[in-house]
Amino acid sequence: MESDSTVSSESKNVKMTCRQVFEERIKKFNKEMKSDMILSDQLDYRDPQNLSEYAQEIYENMKSEEVMWMVDPEYLQKVQTEIKDTSRAFLIEWIIDVHRKFRLVPEALYVTQHIIDQFMSKKKIQKNQLHLLGVATLLIAAKYEEIYPPELRDFLAVSENKFTKKNVLDMEREILLTLNFRLTAPSSYRFLQRYRRISPAINDDEVFFYAQYLQEISLLDATLLKFKPS
């Protein structure tokens, strides 16, 4: 019995020692990580969803990749024959309204706009296909960004059932194949989120929402595609 108790005691001591070493290593790691972070990232460090330890690297990666995803601001004149700036603006405005109606996450709006411009810069469509393109693109963006995206029948209903399920799914397939399933890029909204974190106005919701409002308005003007998202 004494032998068993001795072994048990030694086992506990080993576990305690290992735990202490592990905790010390974690503390050292956290201290080293925080030493290179800005204050706002340090404050967010406890929340794993914020990825504070990689926030600056993510930002730098977005900066390096944003140019390769930019669309020619004159693609409507070069590629499309029936689609004009005003037609695109009306489509984006409708998408903004539907996006708000379904209360989708903000990034879904920018993914939708990005897919539309990427697709139309590569493939010519007719004017009567524009609304269908918007519905199919919204469906793709919602499935990509949302945990519980609206169902296809919801998008058909908000479009007053002008299209059939097959129409939308065929357009969805054509979009995905044309873009080779590459759907996202660094958006102005992602940069705005980062700027908010490092700004003195980090807790000022009015400033952030006003900036977001200006961003949404800028989506309507195709000539602004010449500017980098950042």
C-alpha cells in the first residue's frame, strides 16, 4: 500500500510540474506576441475570433492582393453592349435593399458586388439577364458568407417570381464556372473594419456607420472601381 501511495504521489508531482511548465510557456508566448501588437489588438487578444495575433499580417496580405482583384473601371464600355452605368447602378441599389431586407452580414453585400463586376468584365450579357444575375449572385454570396442563408425560394419571392428555380441555378452555375469558383477579394469593408480597430474613433459607432454608408453609396458608381479598396 505504501508503494502504491508513493507512486501516486510522484505521478501527481509530475503532472503539477508539467502543468506549471506548460502555463509558463503559454505566458511567455502571449507576452512575446503582445509585444509587437498595437494597443487595440492587445485588448482583443482574449477573443480568438478577432485573430489579434495575425491581424497585422492579414492586413498586409490584403494590401498585397487587392490589386490583382481589381476590375477595369471601363469594362462596361469594353465588354458590355446593352449594360450601361445606370443599369448597373439600379441593380446594385436593388441588391442593397434586398441585402438590408434579409439582414445579411455586411460582407455579403461586397462579395455580391465583386462577383457581379468580375463576371460582367469577363462575359457579355443581355439587359434582360441583369436582374437574374443579381439574384443568382446574391444567392452565391449569402451561401458563402452566412451561417443560415436565405433559401432560393426567398430570393425568388423578393424578385416577384420573375424567374424559375432552374433559371437561377443555371445562372449560378455559369457564374461559378466563369470565375473558376474564385469569389472573394479584399473588400473596402474589410479595410474599414481594420481602420476602425486602429482609429481613435474605435468606439464611435456613428463614425463607423457613416463611413459604411458612404461605402455603400460608392458601390453604385462604376467609375470608382479605379480606386483600390483600401
